[in-house]
Amino acid sequence: MPILSIFKSTVLLLFLVFTSCKGQQKETFSTSEPTIEAPAPIKVAANRTEIYLPLLKEKKVGVVANPTSVIFKENGHTHLVDSLLSEGIDVMQVFAPEHGFRGTADAGEHVKDGMDTQTGLPIISLYGKNRKPSKEQLEELDVIVFDIQDVGVRFYTFIATLQLVMEACAENDIPIVVLDRPNPNGHYVDGPTMIEEHTSYLGMNTIPLVYGMTMGEYAKMLNGEGWLENGIKVDLTVIELENYTHDSEYHLPIRPSPNLPNDTSITLYPSLGLFEGTNVNAGRGTEFQFQRYGASFMDSTAYEFSYVPEPNFGSKYPKEESKTCYGKDLSKTQRMNEVTMEWIIDAYNNTLDKSKFFLTDGFTKHAGTPLLQKQIEQGMTNEEIKATWQDDLESFKKIRAKYLIYD
């Protein structure tokens, strides 16, 4: 073969190889996926000891705490009180809210004063003879630390405990340090708004059923809006969360109370918690608390699901005890973004004797208004009822916006 032909063939071969490789490189580059960094884990305020321990050094400290008051570590967690003592903080006494310091009391069950067997510290109940610390109980203290996990629902009593502790601190010139924790229902605001004439320990202020704030934010609002008794102000310090926003999904590693065992119960609680103001069982006395509802007096032909409540941890005397309850299983429900009346309307419509449904005054205390019961009895739909909430919700959101810490 002539040299010129060999040369042309070689050039052509090299060109084809180069073109092929270039195409492969381009294809490989175009199909590669960008690296996406996972969001930084949320750091609860209790873990930010470098910020708040200096505020407690050489002071006599009182702690408002329950089983959720923990500092997380790689191999588990330690209780805040134990951690403070190990750091040389002079913890004088513990104040226990509903369910007690170690969390074994039923909902609504009085908690007695006593002594913590693990630390020897005196325990003063804030869910017994008194719900507000007295002057005598505070007289030896220099500062109060408040650290309790909330779930963001108005009738969940820990925000009432916060308010009364803040009032007591203000009246006795004692500063309070609130260690903030995420609100698992903090991503929305919804539900009927409490009206002033029906305020109680199940709702002390004119706020919606779901208020979309952390404990720290809510404490700022109590102080800023003058909602403490006589409009007094407390010396308040909020230790903030890290890497948290109101859209963050947060799994509670410790149940915040005996009958909220998991994320499903917590997301359903704003809607199913209203059953506490009725004679319908909302899963207490089963292992699916606030994940189902039913009653023996509901129409058995309307439901395929039934269950029998029996006494268990956190519910010594459940509604409809040992009776077959007909209703619905909601244990597969995903994270919710609203309060719905669908289930309570369904239960009411399928109650054979309507006089057995609502508890006297109990439903109004939970709803915050007598109007909701009337709307259900009148046959209004979920959408019609929710439409009546909107003006109040918009008014509250304007107040709430002034105190939000997290975007």
C-alpha cells in the first residue's frame, strides 16, 4: 500500500477514536448528579451548655422538668437535672408538671410532692394542690430553668405551666431561663381560637388550638403581649435551638407524655384530642393512643374496625373500658398540616344516642368556644366550620409574627 494511503488511513482512525472518546466523556459528564448535603441535625437548647451554664454558676437553681428534659449524647442521653449536678450547679429543687417528674402519672391525675430517689432533690408538684410556685417555694432560689418538650396544642397543659411559672418568677424578681425545643406541630396555625370567658388550665389565652410556636417563642409572646397576670414582665432568657425552622420535621426520641407514644399520635393529637371533651374513646387503654377512635354507642354497621380498651400504662381508667368500640383506625396517617373536624363529625353522626356524645363543659374547655359543639350539632361540614376560624387565625398570626425566632 502506498505510504500516502497508509498515512490517510492512520489519520482517519485517530480522528474516529478521538471523536468516540470525546462523545463518551460528554455523556459521562452530563449524567453525573450533583452532591446534595443533608441538613444539619437540630441541636436542642439543653445541649448548648456553653451558653447557659455560665448563667447558673454560683447560683441556687430551681428546675421545671419532666422525662423529656434531657441532654443528648452519642450513646444516649442524660437528664438535665443529673447533668447540671455533675457540672457543679447548685440545683435546689425540681418542679414537676402534669404526669410528674419521671412521667408515670395519668392525664389529669394529681401529682404529689416528694423526693427524687435518684438525686435526693425535693420535688414540688405543679399539678396537685397548686399549679403555680408559691413565694415560699421560690424564696431560696436565684434562677429558674424551664425545659419541657411541647407538642404545640393549646390544651396540652405544659404551656399553662410555663405561664404560671413565669408569673411566679416575675412576682418574686427571679429570672427564668427557657431551654427551647422543637415543636413537632410548629409548621402550621389552625383550629378554633379560645375566647376569653372560657379560658382555663386547658387554654389560658386567646390563641388558636394549634399556635405554631416553640416554647421559647411562646414565652416571648407571653411577656411581650402582657399576658402574665396584671401585665407584669419577667426577666426572660431564651436559649435558642440550632438548625431548626418551623418547616423542620422532628422525631421526638422520648414520648412527651404517656399517651403520645409516637409521631403519628402527635400529628393526630390536635384533631383527635378534641375527643377528650366527649365520651368517645381516642385510643387510651390501647397501644394506639390518639391513633384511633370509637365507642360502644356508635353504629357498629358503619365501621369495619373495632377494639376493646383496657387499663394500661398512662390510662388506669380509659373511657369505654372493656367494651367493644366501633370506629376508625388512623395509625397509618402521615404528617398533617391542619386540624380537621372530619373524624369528630363522623363519630357524632354515627352516634345512635346523640345525648351520650358530648361531655358537659368538657368539650367547650377543649375547643375553647361553645360554638364548635353547636356547629357540629347543626350538621355543618368540616369546610364550613374551618371557614369560620379564618379571621381569628389571621389576627393571631400578626401577633405571632412579632415573636418568631426561627424562619
